[in-house]
Amino acid sequence: MSRILSVLVALVASIALVSPEAEARRLGGGKSIGQQSSKVTQRSAAPQQPAAAPQAPARQAGAAAPGTGNRWLGPIAGLAAGLGLAALASHLGFGEELASFMLIALLAIAALAVFRMLAGRRTAGGQQPAYQGAGYSQANLGQEAAVRYSPLPQGGTDADQRRTVTPVAPAAAPTEGWGVPADFDVEGFVRTAKVQFVRLQAAFDAADLADLREFTTPEMYAELALDIGERKGTSNRTDVVTLDAQLLGIETTAAEHIASLRFTGMIREDADGEARPFDEVWNLVKPVSGSGGWVLAGIQQLN
């Protein structure tokens, strides 16, 4: 009995030692914490308009197809009637010349009717919809509605402003006051943000509170410090396998600039497990006064 009890105690102890490693989590734990952006929420919640499928014309064409055979009934019936009239005229003694003339006239009328019918079908088949040949394509759909207005110069007029309109790529969910300035170094900003993503993951694994404090807001730092404290000294190891980033937009308030970056990729949160996909938005802030740099203010989940 004592031997069985010793085995059970050893088994429980081994599980207690292994489970903290299995509970490793990335920075933020896959949940929304810190400062959230309403612009990101509006963008992810905006419904996508499905493309219209014009099936009604196809049904009309299909319904009209059986009726095409009826067009031949007129010429055939006329020809049959002409033959009958010619035979009747010959039988009544009007002469073969009149019967032949009536037959030739009816044949000419029938041939003319057939020619007109075939010509009409060729014309209908060669017509194009009104939008074709005019530069229409799905790629240009909505392009005219997505425009950016340059700031109105002092003393300018509405006509001056309309002349400065430039087309931009259509956004999935356009919102006012949220975009990327034309002179903003998007490539350099995204590259630096990806480096900081990996660095903060490593600092979170190592419980490096000093590094976390340097690159996060006080509120975000408090959240991360609380998560580290709940680990109770157990190890935490994550591995960023693949990483991609997209700058969604920048919003400016009275006190700060807010940049929302969408990070996607594969991350391994278990040393012996498989890498799993992730998709989340990091909200970075920077004082408008320029007294500081970009720091992490919040993590926002899209689902």
C-alpha cells in the first residue's frame, strides 16, 4: 500500500513540474488587454457587400429559348398555304401561269422572312452590355468613391479643393480621421514594429520587467507584470516562427498619435507543440508633443 502511495505522489509531482511549461502563453495571452481602438472595431465589424449575381437575364434568355422554334411556323405555314392556293387556282382553271406566279411570290416572302429572322439573331448575339468597352472592371468598382481631399489652402475655394482630389485604393471600412499620412515611412515603421514584437515576446518570456517598462505604457506594463506574477516563477517560452505586419491606420487625438498594426503569423507557445496561427492588432501610441517614442498601449483581438 505504501509503495502505491509513493508512486502516486511521484506522479503528481511530475505533473506539477511539467504543467507550467505546457501553459506557456505569448505576450497578452491571446486576449484583448490595454487600450483598444474603436477604429479597428468599426473596421472588423463592417459587413462586406456581396457581389451581385445577375441571374434574372439568364433566366429570361432560357425562358425565351423554347419560343425560337415558333418563328419558323409562319414561313412554313405561309409556304403550305401558298402551295394550297396554287393547287386550288390550277384546279379552278385560272391557269398554270397564275399559280406559278403566286407560288414564286409566296416563296420570296418566306425567304425574306427567314433572312430577317437570321439577321436579327446575329445582331442580338453581337451586342455587348452597355458597361462593356467603357473601362469597367471589378478592380475599378468603388474607386470613384474612395478619394482623399487635400487640405484646403488658406483663401482657397471649393473649386480649388475639388481640383486637388486624388484617387486612392478603396478601404474595407473607411472611417473619418483614420489613415496613413502620405509622407509617413510605412516600410520602416512596420519593420521596426516587427522587431519590437519579437523583442517584447522575449522580454515577456524572461520576465524582464525593465525591458517591458521601456516599451509599454504604464497601464499596459501593469497588465503584463500581473500576468508574469501569476506564473509564480515558472518558465515561459514562446517561439515566433513567422511574422507579418500591416499598418491599418493612424489616429490623432489631442494628446497622442495612435497607430494600429495588424500582426499575423505562426507562433509556438509550447516547447514540444506545433506552431499555431495568430491574428491580432497592437495599438501603439506616441505623444503629439514629441516627448517620447512609440510604445505598446494595448493588444486587440479581432474575433
